[in-house]
Amino acid sequence: MKKVKLIFSMLSVTAVMSAVLWSCGGDDEPPALVLVSLEAQGIDLNGATSATGVPVGASIVATFNVDVDPATTSAITLVRQVDSQNFPVTVSVTGPVVTINPNSDFSTGTLFILTFGAGLKSTAGKTLSAPIERNFTTEGTFAAPDAVAHWTFEDNAVDIIGNRSPINGTPVAITYEPGRKAEAGKAASFNGTSSIIEYANGSQLMNNGSWSLSIWVKPNSELGKGQFVLGLGAYYGFQFEIFGSYNAFKLAASYTNGTTDFSEDLWADGEGNLGWQGWVFSKDFRPTGGMNVVIKDKWAHYVFVYNAATRQGIVYLNGERIKEQDFDLWPDGDAKRTTTGLKYRGASPDVLNELALGFVHSRGGTLWDAEPWGNYDSPDANHFHGLMDDLIIYHRALSEAEIVAMYNSGKP
């Protein structure tokens, strides 16, 4: 009996020693994956508050405490908050450093949500103890995504989306001044007599489908005349004009139904006149002093939308829908009943396929040369006089929510 007890005791000691050895081995277990730092071009994204002012072209660099398994980076997502869409990125790993490169520039003034999911692992197979979420806002004021062109006028006249640069020795007589607010940066200043910026291949900005144009403008009324803010071959492409009374403005544009091309004005008359063909809604500004109270010598946000699905043209001023017209309300058999979108139909020598900022068409065209208001070289021409900023063009119909967000973000 004593011998049996001794053997049992020896077995017990062996078990205890094995347990101790196993516990000691546990100290050598790989550590959990921990985020050490997160930054974008020197801006800390891992702070207690949401980061702002992140450059639109910035890469995001995350550093962890141990090497990261490249095969698990699909657990990293970047979501654009305004439309809850995943923003395409390319992720690379070098040891503990994870670099997240956006496939295209971030939109300005936009909130992004970056998530490191629980599926992210170290090379030793350890995961995050819990998913990590960080958010940040890009520099500038909000611009709805998916633009085809965007001019910010930050000391230059280059389109930051399509990389369009001025031609023909332009810009002419353009200066850059502080804009409507610090976050909006600078604006282009036009002198009302000779200022112009021209771009080749303007027809690329048009679209046989839905289309939108957004722009901030502060006209200067000192010269006492109407103003051509911009134009692509006038109504052979599109033109934005503010009337001399500052109680009306319009976007004249060329449209098509695939067979027939025609022009039509998307006109906000400021008087609520619904007697015109196709007009569904038009705000009357007269009870509050007229539209000039809103736009004369003041920063205002103008947005023009053509929705190809509904064949409606809509005008927004300072985030408010002030005009709507419907091509379906034209008479049966009219080509406008089957409008599909916009189409450039200009031809030399009347107009050239060049976008002009500051006038109704580029200087090479001869349209309206006999008219003092339409001849670029005439001292009485309706040149734009004032400040212009954040001209953005889309080949889609902006939603009202996007337009309101753009106005609220950008307003002075």
C-alpha cells in the first residue's frame, strides 16, 4: 500500500511540474495586434477627436505593434459618409506598417470612416481585441462626389479632377483673392472688361444624359450691366448669365433626343411666372424685395441640374429649389418630349469648342461680334465682373440632399 501511494505522489508531482512548465510557455504567446499610430500626411487620425483638413491626395499610414498579415487586409474598409459607399483603396503592408492609398483623390470637405475589422491579423495569427473605427474630414468645403471637373482657383486655374489647364495664353487679367470663407480658400477675380480663362475640348464637359453644374459667384454690380459668368459656345453648348437687374439668371444649354438638337433656357425669372412652356415651379422673390437682395454683390451658390430619367431641369439658389421645368410638358410630337441629355452643337467660326470663364464663349468665336454686349473686344461687352469659386461639373443629377450639404458647408 505504501508503494502505491508513493507512485501516486510521484505522478502528482509530475503533473504539477508539467502544468507549471505549460504556464511558463504561455508567456511566450504572440501579443495581440494593437494599433500604435495612424496618420495622413502628418495629420494624426488616432486622436481623441476627429481629424480635419486632411489633404485630398493623402495616403493613410497605420503602424501596429507587430507585423501585419497582408492576406487579411480585406478587413480594412474606408467609407464615404455622405452616401455610405466604400471608397476604393489600395492597401500595402511592410512589416507592422499598413499604407492605405486612395485610388482617386478624396472629395473635398467630406467625412470618411476608416475601419480596421476584427479579421485583421498579425503574421503570428493574432487579431485585434475589437474592431477599430476612426473618422476624418478632408480639406476644403464639401463637394458631392463623382465630379468630372472641379476648379478651386487656389492660385491657379487648373481643374483638379480632370487636370484641364488654360489655353491660348490664358488666364488673362485674373487675380486670386480670399474667398467666401477660410475653408473655401481663394477665388478667381474677374475685372469685367478683359478677364477670361479658356479651355480646350469643352464638349467633354457635356453629357447625353443627366448633368449638373455647381458654382459659387459674387458679382460686382459697379459696371451696371448684365454678366456672362461662363460659356461653352454660348447656347450651342451652355452659358450661365446673370441679368443686369440682378433679379434673374439663366443657364442656356443645347440638348438632344438623339436625332434632333435644340437649345432651351433653364431660367429663374425671380417672379414666379408659370406661364412659360414646361414650367412647373418658379419662386417669386418679389415679396421679400426681389432676387437682387439675394445675389447682387453677394456670394451665392448656383446649381443647375438636368435629370435625364425624369426629363426635368431644376435650379437651386443657396441650397433652395427655386425653379423646375419638365420637358414632358411640351406638346405631343415636340422633340423635347424625348430629350435624352445635353449635346454640344457649335461650329466654327461662330463658336469654338472651348469653355470660357468670364465670357459667353471663347475669344476665337465670332458669334455676336456685331453686338456690343456680345463682342469680347467691345468695352460694353457683358464680361463677368466679380469673384468665382468652386466651379464643379457632374455627369449625373445631384440630389437635393447633396446640394443642401454643399451649400451649408460652403456658405460664408
